[in-house]
Amino acid sequence: MEQELDPSVPCCQHLLSAILAMEPSECLISHARACGGGSITDQVQQFISDHCLSTPGDFHAPYLKTFLKKLITQVEFDRGCVLDHLYELYAHYISSFKDDSLGKRDGRICKRISFLFPDGCSELLSFPHSRVLVFSLQCSLNMLEGDTGCSIWPSSLFLSELILSHPELFSNKSCFEIGSGVGLVGLCLAHVKASKVILSDGDLSTLANMKFNLELNHLNVEDDMLQRNKDPNMVKCLHLPWESASESQLQDIMPDVVLGADVIYDPVCLPHLVRVLAMLLNQTNLGSCRQHASCKGHSPNIEHENGEHNHEYAIDKSDGGCKAIYNDGSSSLSKEAPVAYIAYVIRNIETFNYFLSLGKQANLDIVDLTDSLKPVNLLCYMKSYNQATVRLLRITCSNIRNIQ
Ligand SMILES: C[S@@+](CC[C@H](N)C(=O)[O-])C[C@H]1O[C@@H](n2cnc3c(N)ncnc32)[C@H](O)[C@@H]1O
């Protein structure tokens, strides 16, 4: 009897992860072939049956039906032998799930995104014990539902890889995301132990879906910004349309790190987006200054002490991050300058250039980090996502004197 496939070998992990993430059928077929050294052998079919389809859950049915059809067609085309069990399963899906069943199911699906850490990465802080990290995410089949926020966009996959690859940039930091969509970035931030995770979106149905996803992944959701809860599993969710965001609304947030994935796309929204970024990054304008942990015992609010609003900082970027040293005579007082990481895919260069010009007008310092800060490729099984198409910006407030 031929040996069963080992589920822990990379090609089997890729096939299983691709099915859970609901990658297109062509992608699954190519992973299945890779497992069988070029053809979809009996062992590969047995692996699919035992490990990929054993607990499919109702929500997967129409997707699995399409995949099974493709799989059977491919094996027959190769003049191979289809396992009886796969024929039976396909017959079951045909009779149980008619084509209109998708509509009746409200168009919601649950994807499971697996981050696969390659050998040699297990020492990563974010990943001390296991080589696979899986998050479940309810998404919409209709990309435009929830003002685009109920789908997973490539930039949030990229930012998630960045967070898990460089946890030191986010761990123990207060992190705030704009346009959070399904909430994947927030799950990764909580995983690497950001000291605070605040997610936001301007669309209420997206926000409801995001909260559902956080709870699905065992995080607690808090709506009230004022509540100071030390629960490490607590994530705050805010309804924050950029158009109406005010300084007083942002005053309680004061993040160390601002994140945004695929938020640069609508020219109408860009002036508001840039205004929000400028308010979050230029925290001297927000009424009070945060204090770095090393400054205990000093005044937490140099702005109020001096009565000035235009402090000059020096910014030290030597370690890849940003540390601001206030240049107000108080040499012992230092604080991390807030920094934004924005991942984006250029779909329209004019829109992107418009964003850059608005950023300049708002005194934002925008640096392209794509070539210098690369995440590990943790989603190599996803053929629908290409890390190389995503670019990364670091944005700081340029009322800051760079000492580099
Ligand atoms: C293309 S989606 C990206 C979602 C998520 N960041 C991702 O990458 O998967 C853009 C997100 O920004 C939100 N958004 C768009 N315009 C907005 C606005 N004016 N104010 C607040 N959020 C907005 C949408 O609701 C949506 O969640």
C-alpha cells in the first residue's frame, strides 16, 4: 500500500492553507499537483479527502463544490482514477447546494488565513511555539459590500506579514488603524502584543463585521474609548469617518503607530484622510504630549508647561524606527514620535500623486520604505496575493528636524 502524504510537509500545508483561505480552484489544483509531483495521485486525493474536506463547515459548500468539480475533471483529464469518496462528496454537494444557495446565505463566507513561517523563522518573537498562525475572517462574497471593507485587500495581507515579521516595530506600542476593514491587521497587532489596539472604519456594516471577526478569534471588543481596560485581549473599535473626524475625537487616541492598508484610492476622501493622518502624527496639536516610558518623573506635557504649540523635535531613525527628542531644553525628556505605516497598491497614479501633494501641504514627511523594510513571505500559498505589488510608506510629521 502506498504511503500517506505527510500533512506537515510544505506542499501539503500550502494545499490545505489555500483551501481554507478559499483561493481560486486553479490555485488549489496547482498545489495538488505539486503534492503529487506533477499529477493528482491517489495519495493526494486521499489527503484532500482526509485533511481538507473532513470538517468543511456549511459555509464552504458552494466553494468546495466548484473545487471538487475542477479536481475530478483534472484527474479524469489526466486519465487517473478518481477516488469513489470524492465522487460521492461531489454528488452530495450537487444535490444539497443549488446555485442559488449563495444568495440565500447572505453572501458571507468565512476564510481562514494561515501565516506559514518558513524554517529558520521560528525564533521570531511573534511566533515562538508553532509554525502556523491561523485567523478566521468573515468576508463578503460581494467585494463592494460594506463600502469595500468586508473583503480582504492585498495591502492588509502585506501589513499583517510586516507586523508578524517585524514585531519589534509594534509590540508594546499603542497602535491605531484607519479603514480597518475585516480586522486582520488588528488581529496581528494583538498577536504581537501591541500595548493597545484601536481599529476604526467609516462604514457601520464593516465595523459590525470587524467586531464579529475579532470575537471569532477570541478577542474582546470595546466601543468606549474612555474605558481604561487592562485586558490584553481587548481591542477597541471606533466608527471614524475621516470626513467628520475631529481633534477632540482623536485626542484620546494618541497612538505611537498609525496603520492603514489600501486606504489611498478615492480622490474625494483623500483630503480628509490626510487631515486625519496629520492630526494623529502631529500630536503637539492635539492638546497634550505623550511621555515615553523612560521619562517617568518628568512633566508629561511639555506643551502646557511652555505654553507653545510649535516645538521642534529631532528625529532619530537610525534603528529603522522613529524616536523624537524634544528640543525644548529639557534634554532628559524624550518620546517616540508617532509614525504611520501605510501599505497601498497603485491603481491610479494620479490619485497617488494627489495624495503625495496633499501630504506635502500638510507637512507630512512621506518616505517609500518598500525596498528597505520587507516582510517575510508568510502567505506563499496564496496565488491571489502578490507581495511585490504592494508598496509601503512611512509617514511622519515634518515639523520635525531630522538629525540623520
Ligand atoms: C479598500 S478597503 C481596505 C480595507 C482593509 N484595510 C484591507 O486592506 O483589507 C478601504 C477601507 O477604508 C474604509 N473607508 C473608505 N473611505 C473611508 C472614509 N471616508 N472614512 C473612513 N473609512 C473609510 C472602507 O470602509 C474600507 O474598510
